[in-house]
Amino acid sequence: MLKRRIKRIKSIEELLEADKERQYFNNWKTSELKRVVSSDYYSCFLINQDEEVAGYVVLSTVLETAEIIYLYINKRFRTKGLGFLLLKEVFNELNQKNNITEVFLEVSEDNKIAKQLYENLGFRQIGIRRKYYDNKFDAIIYRLDL
Ligand SMILES: CC(C)(COP(=O)(O)OP(=O)(O)OC[C@H]1O[C@@H](n2cnc3c(N)ncnc32)[C@H](O)[C@@H]1OP(=O)(O)O)[C@@H](O)C(=O)NCCC(=O)NCCS
């Protein structure tokens, strides 16, 4: 049976290991990375399948509100429900331990898989930023009450 586990990222090394395929954080300064993994303003989690990192999510949190900054599932692990599982468990933890009651995010209108995933989790569209990405695609703003 596949063993899937969600884990809080607590060090720069863990964050960079989770980000190995995407390399979103590659050009960030050490001081900025330190802030991401250790300040109260950010929460980072990864999902393991068996012993491998399958993906990660970084959120910002202010009072009772969280925002998804970045979500990435490594290519060979996609469309197997791991994104759903990761966010579901992270939202439960943030709700129970950090009193987070609402989550916001922005996604490009052409990112069909991400939009499907967010709608499966119960997110509702609350706004649009026209031509936000590359002056071409609209950004859809989503909100979820926990
Ligand atoms: C978006 C992303 C995180 C999704 O992760 P994932 O683990 O593949 O997501 P899940 O498997 O939990 O859910 C994906 C859903 O999209 C559906 N889907 C797959 N292909 C689709 C398509 N072409 N059109 C619409 N829906 C599609 C899947 O069937 C699934 O829905 P279901 O469970 O109702 O069947 C992943 O594709 C990724 O990392 N993409 C690159 C980074 C990115 O876009 N991040 C989000 C930025 S906001």
C-alpha cells in the first residue's frame, strides 16, 4: 500500500529539497528563505509518497486568513489526488492549530487542473483580475471558508 504523509517544512534544506524539480525558490536569498521557513507569517508543508517528496505548498498567514503562495506537485505524481490530500490536511492543521478560518488564492484562468482541484476542495470564485498573467490570462481569485 502507498504510504502518504504530510510534514511541516522547518528548514531551508527541506524547502529546497521539496522544490528540487520546480526550483521556484532557486534565486531567493538565504535571508528570505530563512523567513519563509521560520517566521510566523509563512507555513510550508510537503507531501511524501513512500520515502519520496511528491510536492509542497507554501502559505502566508495573517490573523485568521491564509493565502496559498505556491503549490507544486512533482510531474510524475500528478492527478493522483496528492494535491487534494495535501491541501485538505494542511487546512485541517491550520484551522485546528492556528485558528485559520479562511483561505484565498489566485490562479490563472487557463490552469484547468488547479481550478478543478480548488473547486473539489470547495473553493468559490470571488473575483477576477483581468489579463493579470503575461498580460494575457485572467487571474481568478478563490476563497474557501474552513
Ligand atoms: C495543480 C497541481 C498542484 C494539481 O496537483 P494534483 O496532485 O495533480 O491534483 P489532484 O490529483 O488532487 O486533482 C487534480 C484534479 O484535476 C482533474 N484534471 C486532470 N486533468 C484535467 C484537465 N485537463 N482539465 C480539468 N481537470 C483535470 C483531475 O481529474 C483531478 O480532479 P478529480 O479528483 O475530480 O478527478 C499540479 O498539477 C501542479 O503542481 N501543477 C503545476 C503548478 C501549479 O499549477 N500550481 C498551482 C498554481 S495556483
